[in-house]
Amino acid sequence: GEDVEQSLFLSVREGDSSVINCTYTDSSSTYLYWYKQEPGAGLQLLTYIFSNMDMKQDQRLTVLLNKKDKHLSLRIADTQTGDSAIYFCAEIPVYNQGGKLIFGQGTELSVKP
Amino acid sequence: NAGVTQTPKFRILKIGQSMTLQCTQDMNHNYMYWYRQDPGMGLKLIYYSVGAGITDKGEVPNGYNVSRSTTEDFPLRLELAAPSQTSVYFCASSNGGGYTFGSGTRLTVV
């Protein structure tokens, strides 16, 4: 099937690390994406990883990819209250015509001061 | 460079009314998409287009229609609004990779 799975909620304290997990469906997906949605806003591309990489780091963000287990994670270091948002992982399966992104349900990150 | 622009931002419709949600992009992207977002349900694809003159159904197309007469514009039409169409609608475009999203249209059908 075409289900990208994420847990729905994560709550952390300010200054802690957050880890948001995702399992995706197609091991041949070329790119995997993380989007951030702040309250009342559209989705912003946060970061992405190419499928031949295991890890990508971008300032406070670290993306880990385990192709064998089809598992993707997003780590946010030193989480701030401004990181409170919904985070979506997404893939474009190779078999998918039209470049359609398949999204997970989104993980709502709540950062408590 | 405006990216993806959606209008209106908010709208209240009565049951049975019709309306068009506008979407335009200025990045010369071939691919355009319409999603709806309901609480806790993620994003569901309504319709998409791979280029001017070409449209196709997504996961939840019933009650909607689209057209793509130009590369820039991809309007979404609701012909007979129903309460089940109360949602937030997002338009997006891409060149085959990650999407650029509009800021959304919040629609309430009463």
C-alpha cells in the first residue's frame, strides 16, 4: 500500500532533542522529505535526503535514513518553542506517476518551556 | 518571486453553492496539485496535473473539478458544496521533486 506512517504526537522540553520517526513504503524512492507546518500556515520544505545517503546534517537538523528498514528520522537539537509545529515526512515512490508526494499523517511537536 | 498564490484565504459557503479556489504559480513548474487537509488525517490528494491541458484524479476527487489551461493556473471548482467539503485546501507545484505550497484556503460549508 501507499501508507507513510508517523506517530501523531511528541512532547519535549525546551533545550532537549526531538526525534520524529517515519516509516515509508518504497525502498526505491529517490528522495525523502521533511515538511514543517506552523499553525494556520502552509507546509514548508524543511529538509530532504537523497536515497544513497545515510545521514544529512543541516544546523540543528539531522536526518537519518535506514533503507533496509524503510525508516526515516528527523532529529532537532536544542529544541525551541518556535519548533512547535506539525512535521510531515513524504516520499515520491518510483512507481508513482505525476511526481505525487505521499505524506505521512504528520507528527505534532509540542515544546514546553 | 511570489511562489504559489492561493485565493481566497477564507470562505464560508452555504450547502449547494459553488465556488472556485484559485491557484497560480510563477516558477514555471509543470506539476501542480490540490490537497485537502483535515485534522489528524494528513493531506489527501484531490487532483493533480503534469502539464497544461492534462489533469488526473487523486485519492479524493468526488465533488471537485479542475482545469489546467495554462502552466501557471490550476483552479479547483466545487459545484455543489457539502458539509463534508469543510476543510483546508492547499495547492502545490513542483518540477518533479519537492513541492512548493501555497498558504491555503480555509473553507467552511454550512
